[in-house]
Amino acid sequence: MKKPILAYIPAVIANNSVFAAHPINQQLNCTRNSVATRINKDGLIEEVSSGLPRQDWGDGKCPSLLLEPERINLLEYSEDLTNAVWTLLSDGTGSNPAVTSNYSVAPNGTNTADRVVFDKGSGTSGSDYSIIRQDVSGTTQRVSSIYMKSNTNENYNIGVDDAGTVDVVTVTPQWQRFEHSGSAKFRLQLSLRQSQTSDFADVSIWGGQLEDGTYPTSYIKTEASTLTREKDSATGWSGNWIDNADLSEGSFFVDVTPFNSGNQTTIGLSDGSDSNKIILVFQANGTQVRVFSSGGVSSFLNLTFDQRNKIAVTFKENEYKFFINGALVGSDTSATVPPGMDRLNFSNRTASTDFFEGKVHDIRVYDYVLAESEAIKLTT
């Protein structure tokens, strides 16, 4: 297999740009008008300054480029559970949770995690409980998330819930991020209640978040008020990719984890107009990617969102082939190739809407058609 004319695997980040592995002079401009967080190579959550791209190591040994939509953490004092915005409740055989600030080392490496000791007593009815929660205004589709770990060698079963629904999670001596979603969500609540939870729990808690949406995004720290993290956008890699390479035929490969956000998002090649483009459109229903070429292709292909997918499109006159995760899944034999494609965007062709939401692990553009065996190997 020959070298691609463009490869991001991902490579070097400097200032506000991601530089391609090949050719080395090409860069992807990333913007975000606020501070955001990422998981660094040591596994710790850290802040990334406004305008800088985020290489996120949350998947393990290799980083990915993290691109997220705008989100607001609706909770206040996300790291201070001693503040009065967090309500302590008990009834029946239960006692109010006891909260100690800055008790243990948090997932960001600082001594800012609070100790919370729950005790619901021996009662097993709905009126026997020990609860800490924070309410917010409004009810809509939201998702809450919070980090917890046991302060002892014991595992504890704790409810992460809202009014009417509860997920009972197992808190171990290792930090984990737990989440709970709902269509009319107005609080984050942690509870010992009834027989499905533990009678007692001694845990460290940090990083509470409640946001509009269907999936939790990277952590947004709040103090006296709610806070907005602006969207990430990535545009660029246009012009002389390699000696004005001809893309009258070629191959387009992406290795991405698309988030099932309910929004339509896009990654594509174009000349900056709607007239000449080959794009991958990740559908709003979260079950398909649409391969669309202004040369006459419009194919809908099934994939699974919120997991890693490797997708390749090979194209030449009257022969497009589509590969997903090691299989040939479709073709088109009556399409032309759009001329003049000289840029790659993680958005629509003008970088104004349909911003990709997910993790980018690898992007490659070839100026020749990969053989089926090569495309299958590359996407496996």
C-alpha cells in the first residue's frame, strides 16, 4: 500500500493546530472559544486553554482528537458538595449524609474530592433513605454524570437517579464516572434507599455534571454559577496536499467514534462548495452513515454509534465502493467523481454547520483506488 497524500493518526499539536503525519507542512485549524477538559496520557483530567485542540487519551494507549458540541453544566459547585446548593435528606431509619470537603485525591490529581458517608439504616422501604442531591430548573432530555470511588476495601451499591427512575451502580475503590439520563430530568441525586442499595456507604465524590443532551461530554467545572463549554470545530487541510495531487480517483478513510447526539454531523472532502464533494453524513437517528457524492452517490449504510468505526470509500468514474469495519457493504456503478476537491472538513463544506461530534483516531486520503483487500485490511 502506497503512502496517503494526507494522514492524521493523530499527530503533533502545536499552538491551535493539529499537524498531519503526512505531509508534514499541512495543519488542521481547531477552534473553541472556551476552556475545556481532556484526559491526558497519565489518565488525569486536565484543562485545555481556549482555542486549543484536545488530544484525549481516554481510550487507553493512543490519543484521539476530541470534538464536542456546546454544553452547559447546569449544576453549581460541581466539586464542593458541602455547599448549600447540595441538599442533604433522610427519613425513616436513615441519616443525613455526612460530607467532608477535600478528603481525597480527585480524578484530576488534586486533593479536591469530598467524602460522603451515607447511612440508611436497616429499613428497606421507600421511606428509609439517605440522600444528597442538587435540583435545577426546567425538565428536558438531560444526562447527569459524577465520579465516585469507595474509601474502603468494600464495594457499595448506590442509586444515581432522578424522580421516578434509578440506576443502582457499584462503587469500587477505583474512580469511575457514572451517568444517568432521562427525558424530564431536573436533578442529580445520589441515594441509599430501599433494598437494592447498600445500607451504608463511605465514598469519595467529585465532578458532578448535568447537561442537556443524550450522552455525557467531558467534565465542565463549575463554582458559583453554571458554565458553558463552547463547541469544538476543526477546519483546514486545504490546497497543496502533495504537489497538487489529482483526486480524479482515490480513497477516503476515517477511523472515528461518532457520538449519538441526535444531531446530523459530517466529515468530508470538497472544493468548498456544494457542487463538488464526497462526504460522510452521520445521521441524526444514530444508526447510519450516509455516503454522499455530488457525482451521483447517495448510500445509507448501517453502523453503531458511540463505538469506534473504520470507514473507507474508494472512488473512480462509475465505481464507488464502501467499506465499514472490515467488510464491503455497498457500491455504486453510475457516478462521476467531483473535480477540484482540495480540502477536508469535520463539518459541512463551508465549515458553518454539521460539526462532527466524536473522537477522531485516524484520517487518510489516497490519490489512488485501494484494492478491495487493502480496504478491508485498513478498515478491520
